[in-house]
Amino acid sequence: MKKSFYLLGALLLIFLAACSGNEASGGSDEEGPLKVGVTAGPHEDVMNKVKEVAAEDGFEIEVIAFNDYVMPNTALDEGELDANVFQTEPYLKDFVQERGLDLSKVASTINFPMGIYSDQYKSLDELKDGDKVGLPNHSTGEPRALQLFEKAGLIELKEGVGVEATIKDIEKNPLNLEFIPLEASQIPRQLEELAIAAINTNYAMESGRVPKEDSLEMEADDSPWVNVIATKTENTEDDRIQKLVDYYHTGEVKDFVQEEFAKSVVPSW
């Protein structure tokens, strides 16, 4: 009888310990760092500032940097990240549609006005007939670059093509420029082989260029291609994701962006 009593007591203690351990584990997971994916460069710098602001409030963020525009979304979809900050809303929508993912925008962040750069020329007026022109090859980078080329007076696009423009939609090309789609991150390295190229600000800055000084033409500061915080659709209302937005949209972070990037990166809030 005593043995049975002791055995029952031991089992009860084991059960309670297990329950306590599970509760502790669950609390630890909940209080663990929020994993946020970014692209290396300005997005990483800004998110590190957000991390610093959040840490003052006891909220932990782990910043994970990538070197392309694909892995941050696939990692988010696979649960390796809680959120990411690196892409425009049109790019997110296109990526989600192409890959069949369930990711959504949570909030706007910063804008990187795209610019036109050259290692050969100091002005677009120097362009020659048949010059080679580089532009991003992804489905939102191409129309964005083409709209910038049109703004610069180099081409005319078919009316109404907007954010779906492709090279095939070029209606007038007075200089018979040859447009060459390239991997966005590689364009700065290939610029010496081109007359000009449209380069995303983050990649321009990574290559040592100062957008406001080195670009021959830039998008306006109020460009619609603003970057966003994205997460799994089921988590858009999650408290920790909303805290990320709140910390990002602080005056401290806004001041940091404006001071650090000399107006080459523009806050959206």
C-alpha cells in the first residue's frame, strides 16, 4: 500500500514537473527574439536601429540579413522568420502570386528612390545611338526602371502600361538603346560594361555610390514604390508584429534614416 502511495506521488511530481517545464518553454518561445529578415545594406542598418529602440523597452529582435530578393520571402513562408522588411508592395504581390505563398503587407517603411547611374557618362545627354542600358530583371524592377527612363526622356512607353510595363511596351526609342535585363544585385558590378543602368538604391549604396550625388536621374521622393513590413497573412494582427510596426514608426528611427542616408532613403511615416 505504501509502495503504491509513493509510486503515485512520484508520478504526480513527474507530471507536475513536465507541465511546469512545458509552461516555461512556452513562455520562453513567446519571449524569444522576433526574427526579422532584411537585405544587407540600408535595410539592415535601419532594422538594427529598430532593434536598439525595441531593446530599450525589453522587446528583443533578431536581424537576419540576406543578399538577394528571394530568400527573405521563402524563409518567411517556411517559418524561419517572423517578418521581413526589404521589398515594395508590388514586388510582394507579384512574388506571392507567382509562388503561391500566403504572405501579406503589414505596414509601410522606407522608400529607396531608384536612380540611373553610369561609369562612362556624367550626363544623360552624352548617350550615343545603340548604347547598352541595364535594368533589373525581376517583374517589378523592370517596369519601375522603364518608368524612370521615360521620366528622364529616354523613351516613351505605351499609354497606360504603368507598373506592368516591359521592354516590349517601349513605343519610342530615339537613340535605339539596347535594354539588357540583369540580376538587380549584380548591376553595380556590371556597370562598366554598360552605358547606363537603373540601380536600386540599396545596391547603389552597397557599391559605394551616393545616390543623391552620383545618380544622373532619380525617382521623386514620393515614388509609389515604398517598402513594406511583411509577414504570414495569419500573423498580420499578431501583437508582436504590431509592436515591430510601432517600434519601426518611431521618431528615433525616422531621425536615424534622415540623418544616416542624406535623403537617399525616405521615411514613409
